[in-house]
Amino acid sequence: MFADNGKISLRQIKRLLIFNIFGMASLLLPDILAGRSGVDGAVAILCGIFCTFLLLWLLGGNFKQMRGDYFSYLKEAFGEKGTEFCEIFYFFYSISIAGFAAYTICHLILKNLLQQESFEVILLLLLLLGAYGIYGGIESRGRVYEIIYWTLAVLLLIMLAFSVGSVDTDKWMPFLYDSGMDFLGSTYLVFGIFSWIIFLLFLRPHCAEPEKLGNTAARAVLVTGGLLFFIYLLLMGIFGTKALAGTQFSVVALMSMVELPGRFLERLDVLMVGIWFFALYALMDHMIFHSVNIFMHTFSLKNKKYPSILILILVYAIARGCWESLFFLQLLKQLFYLAAVPISIGISILAYILVKRKRRKEHA
């Protein structure tokens, strides 16, 4: 049975992490990696996963030193002013991810389901669903993800299995042909999305068994990384490098090419959009949850009504900006990779070093 105690199980956290990373990575990375690195994008995925395990090792060190929540840990490391800077950074980081996830959901629906519908209408309905998620609490979201996880997973695996027969292994050549800088860039693209596991630092107080959180995250990364690697090789073997590089949302496009025996379910791509809808919604909802918590802690608020309204407005503004302005969309992506990812990792490294040093002095 579930308990309403503000905590979620390790199993729920694992599934939440898989949803958060897999949805965005499988939807956006294949065509980008194909354009930059071709078949070598598969190797870049493996290297990105390796870098993610290095990040998990860093997070594990922080977990061991945390005596309370992450806010207290930051205060011990950086003091009042430094913590305020970190909270502001994490607030805008999480809300930007939420806004981009909302934009991606709306774009996916408009492209594959409701071509004649308005972007604003879909976005408003999505944010209403997000508002319900805020007030439902983290336990309710954990339960929902746990219930739908295997349904979506089995459906996806069946579709991928029926796609294997269309793979042309000749399209996996040439291999290890990519230039060094392009390969490093592709690896960093993969690692950037996987680095969202850094928000586990905020989630630790909500975990029923926090001492096992690192191992759970590692298993989630393995599952997600392995699935992404398989999907990329599958897409490369079916589309080829040039076609894959020019196909947006290629994994959804692949589903429209799958034919089940007896021509059961003609529009599989419509059905499969549901997988990425739930995955991207889980990411958006999770980042809104962090944004609300960070905002309330920064300003010492008890009621989340007005912070929630403000954050939903900001998510709307970011999503709308991505839809209406290519410049804004590209700027957001550049800021994510060139600023947000390095700063988030830098904060974790500095916090680990400073807290360790302070505690050594205390025991000296």
C-alpha cells in the first residue's frame, strides 16, 4: 500500500528518472547525433553514459556528506549569500527545463496528432494538468508513473521488436569515422540531458530509502542509456545517416512505418505519441515541482498557491517563446549546454570540496 508521508519509493524514483531522461533524449538526440557524428553517435551515447556515471560518483560523495536537505548542505558549503545564488540558479534552470518540455510536448502533438489545433490551447490545457500535478503531491505523481510504467514499456518494446526486421546493417558503416571535436560535442550533447540526475540532490529528502538512492539512479541510467543506444542503432539501420539527420522526432516517425500482423492498428505513430507525452509530461511536472520548492524555500513561504501560479505563468512564457522565436529557442539551448550544465556540476564539486574541508577543520 502507498503511504501519504511526503516520500516516494526507490522504485518510483527509478521510473521517474527513466521517464525524465528517456523522453527528451530519444526524441531529440537521434537526428542531432546523426548530423554531427553519423554511426559514431552510438559510441557517443556510450561515452555520455560513462560521463554520467562519473557524475553519479560525485553525487554519491555529496549524498554521504548531506545531514539534512540540499538547501542546508548548500548553506554549510557557501553561506547565506552563496546559497541564495545557487537557489536562484537552480530555480531558473528547473523552470527553463519545464518550459522547454512543455514546448516539446505541444510541438509533438501539433506535428503528429492535431495539426489544425492552436499551440496556445494545447499549452494551456497542459499547464492545467501541471497545476493538478502540483497539488496532487509527489506521492500521487510517483503512483501514476509506477502504474503506467510497464504498460508503456511493453508497448514500446513490442513496436521496437517489429522494427528490427527492417534494419540494414550496411547503413552502420562507416564506423569510427567521426572527427575528434564532433565526437566530443556529440558526447556532451548526450551527457547534458543525462546530467538532469543532478536534481536528485533536491529529491533525497523525499526518498524513502535515501542511502540507496545512488544505486537506484545508476540502474535508471543503465536502462535509459541501453534503450537509447538500441534505438539509435535501430534508427540508423533503417533511415541511414542522411535521412535520420533530416527527420525530426525520428523515433515517432519510425512507429508510423511499423506494420503489425493482420494490419492491427493502422496509425501506430498516434498511439506511440502517448509514450513520449507521458515521459515529457513527467519531466515538465518534476521540474515544476522543484521550481515551486526552491521558490518557497528561498522566500520562506508556506502556501504554494501563489508561487505555483507564478511558475506556471513563467513556464507558459518560456514555452511560448520557444514556439514563436527560433532565436529564443536556440538561445535557450546554448545557455543550457554552455552555462547551466557546467554551473550545476561546478556547484556540486565545490559544495563537496568545501563541506569536506570544513568538517576536517572541525575535527582537527
